[in-house]
Amino acid sequence: MLAITIYFLCFVISELCGQEKYVLPCKEYLFYLRMDSLETQIGTKEATGRNDGEVYKYQKPFGLKNQPYCKMLQDWAFWVNLEVKEDAPYKFNPLAISLYGYAKKNGTKAIYYGNYGDLLIWNNAGQITGHIECIDSVMLRGNVRTIAGNTSNGKTGNQREGNGIYQRERNIKHPLSRILLMKGIVGFTIIRNIASKQGCNIK
């Protein structure tokens, strides 16, 4: 009963605030291997604070270098574990906000609630830029722990242009700054599968 009440309150609040969640289908093997791969990247740091060094591997599939990589990290975690490219749950794109638009158009609307593996998306007000992080664990009152790329370690520092990959505590309703506002959540409906492969989880 308590769980139903919490879900209902989350739905009402999200409707009032205009934040929405959309879910996309994702094969079971890919969903979990991607989470394993993300965990192996925690603690990875840039070489000189210019989106460089070891974090270049997230940018390389896009032919980019020295660019913000929060979204490219999330795409990389899927990409290195694909059995076939058609298994990708969405079209890979360096822009965080692009995923929200894709999910809104191609996914299914769901109750605004954070689940393991969901992607939180923030949008810079009036711009096409933003920030994205993956939920690693769920706590109370909308609080979650995430795996975040291109952010800072701790509560201070630049949240969108940090120096590495860290675990952060966020809230599914809260902005990251005065202009970096919470846009919404993209989640995944797991498609069960029989066979799976070993993950590519080498740091």
C-alpha cells in the first residue's frame, strides 16, 4: 500500500512540474552488462581537465575529441556490449537532451519514478545542451545514487564540466544549477533473453 501511495504522489508531482518519464525496450543481456561496464569506469579521470586522457575512449566512436562526454559515456557502456548493432535501445548521439526527445517520440510514458538503470536528463534552459547520469541505486523521497561522467567529485565544483566519472547523490526532481534544470527520465523495459555473452568490462 505504501509503495502504491509513493508511486501516486510521484505521478501527481511530476505532472504538476511538467517532468516526464519514458521507457524504451532493451534486451536483458545488454541492460545488465552495460551497468557492469559503467561500474568499472568509476574513478576514471581526465588527464589535464580538458576532456582528455583516458576519457577519450568514450568520444572516439563519435569521431570526437576533447568534448563533454557525459552522454558518450552512457552510449559507450551500451556500445561495448552489443552483440549486434540492432540491439541498441536508442540511436547513439553525443547530446544528452537528444535521448529524451527520442524516448518521448518512440517510447512509452511511465510513472515518474527512478529505477535502477534509468537515465536522468537535465537541460540547460533555452539551449540544446544538458547533462545525463545513470541511476545505480534508489533511496527515499526521490533521492538516488548515480554513475556520472564529466562531473565533479563531491557537492561542489562544476556538475556538467567536471574532471571524471564519479558516483553522485541526486534527486529526480532537483536541478543541478540555476539554469541546469531537470528535464526528465528515460528508463528501459527489459526484454528477456536466453543467451548472453561475456561483458566487455575492461577499464
